[in-house]
Amino acid sequence: MRLVSRTSESFRSARAPSGAHEACRRIALENQAQDGVREEPRRSQSDRPAHEHGTGKHGTGERGNPEHGNPEQGNPERGDSDAGPSSAGSGIEAQRSPSDLERERSDTGPRRGGNGGRGGHGGGGGQQGRDVPQVKVFIEGRYRKLTRDLPQTVFFCPECKGHPRRRQRCTRCEGFGKLTRDSVQELVGWVVGAFFKTRKNKFHGAGREDVDVRMLGRGRPFVMEVLNPKVLDVDLAATEAEINRRNEGRLEIEGLHWTEKDRVRVIKETPHAKEYAALVVVDGEVAQEKIDALVGRRLQVVQQTPVRVAHRRADKARERWIELVAIDRIEGSNDLRVRLRTEHGTYVKEAIHGEGGATVPSLSELLGVQCHCQELDVLEILDEVGDKPLTSAKRVAFGQDV
């Protein structure tokens, strides 16, 4: 019986003695010589091309796959045709120039955000996906917050931070990931995103108020940064009307218009004084003479960082001014309605009750009785010195000066 090369392979796989291996090999070579067939020299695993044994850079074992930049076929992503004579069955790779090799290395690198590789999504692959710029649109307006349960931005749970896995076991937010149902950012962003066909945005406000503080008057200026919108020709008047319709009694938007990126820096970095109205509960009677002596005065106070914000603010003493504009008695009780103006960065609630001497002087100290801030509203955003209301920016048309 004549033996062929696979016979020797079967002997080797059966772990025959070394003498038997050599005898079988000689017989196989003689039979191949008679038939005019030359056995290809055996090669180790490391000598084989990557596309033959599937352990190369891509580790797929697919011969001539254009997705993996195999040299046996042209890569349609690079726009080239066949890379040379096919080397299938010969174990010899086609010859390529140094420029081709350099291009192959760049094309077979990691791909981001594209569909050039398998399973990718989005527009383009490789370098093309990284070169696509991010589109941003900026719109500006003012918001009025009419309820006492609405934060300005998303109020993530401080324990789990809204993480998809950690929040499942979080007892503080009970798996919700947030401590409030919604926020000004979300109520505005959901409608804006529907008009611009995007779900990504950033909210920039001219300061912020506490969750339980209403924002009244002309509202607080804000800029919304809309990321990667698919629609640009948006009617902002219709957008504003839809926001107000959906959030009637909770949130109102006014003066929504196109703006520029520089307005984000101006709004966030410019200091603003504010005017407040507070409902103050007083533990005892207050002499009218003390009230009259305080109205119209601008006082310097020193505030230590309050306990309620100590986890996110440095513990230090801050000097600020407050001006008591009006103090009115509420008929039938000792409570007061106080209207005051404060410098930016003033902790108004602590300026009223004093927090056990952390703010000196406080309204409690000045009146001689303990005071508690039961309700607080922001009435106006003022200029830095607190003399006049903050003026709105000049409106620009979409694409102006571009």
C-alpha cells in the first residue's frame, strides 16, 4: 500500500516512536517523488502567517477577510484592489511596498464610533470617525421655578451617584438613582431635545437656588448647550410655548433665543447680587424700634461654611454684605415678611437664623429673638453691586457673524 503525506501525519498524531516516524517519512517522500509531488517543508506555529493559523493580530483565522485588512485580498475601505497574486496554499505573502505596509498598520488599528469594523454603528470608521466634529448649539433664556420641590440640575443620589448597578442596592434612593423626580434641566431638556432631535445637553445657570426655594420675578438667566442636534432649523418660540404648556404651574421659560458660546462663561463667572423675600417665624415679640433701625441698612456679616453644604464647600469664613430692604409684620402673629438683598455667595437662611453663631451678625442677633426661615423666594437677579436688575444679553440670529 502506497503512503501519502497525511499518513505520516496520522502516525505523528498517534505518538509513534521516533524510529517509526523517520521510517514513515522516508516512505512518504519516496512515494511523492514517484508521483512528482514535493512535500512542503514543515513549519512551526510561529513561522506560519497569521491568516493561516488564526492567532495573528486579529485572531480570526479567516483567509482574505477584507474587514481585517488581510493581504490576500484588497481592502475596500482603503479603496485598493487585489494586493497582488493570491498566496492561498503557498504560504508566501504578496510583496507590498513600505507605504502599503504603513497604510495597513493605520487601517488595522483600533476603530472608534464607526461602522468600518464588524458590529460598529454610526458614521464612518477609524480615523474618519475621529475627525467628525461635535456640533453644539447654544440657546439662552430665563426660567421661573414655581414649586419648592424642583432642583436646577439633575439631583443624583449622593450614595450611588445614579450608577446603573449600584443604585439597584441603594436604600437611600430605592433604586431610582435620583432624589427628585425631575429638575429644571430635565423639564427644559426633554422638550428641547425633541425639537432638536437629540438627547444630550448641558445646563448653565447664573447661579442656583436650593431645591425648596422658588425663583420668581423675571427669572434666572440660563444657557442650554445642545449637543449633536440632528435638526437645526428650530422654532424657538414654539419650543418655549411647548415647555410652558407641559410644565404649567411648575416651570415657566421666557425669552428663549439663540446665543453664543461665550455667554456660558459670562453667565457662570459674573457675580450677581440677589433680592429675596423670606417668611420668618419669630420665637417671641419684636420691638418695632429694632425693626425700624434695621430697614435700609447694608450690613457686613461673616459666615462660616454651613453644615448643610460642608460636604461640597471648603470650611472657611466668608465676609458678605446684606441689605434689609423691608420688614413687615404679619397680622395676628409675631412672624415677619423680610425683603433683603445680598451679595453673591451669601447663605441667606443662615443669615436669618444664625446657625448657632456661625453667621455674625444674623437677623436673630439683631432683633434679639430667635428667627427661623420658613420660606424663601428669589425675586430678582441683580448686578454685582446690587443696585439694579441684571440686563439681558443682546439677542443674535442663528448663524449670525459666521
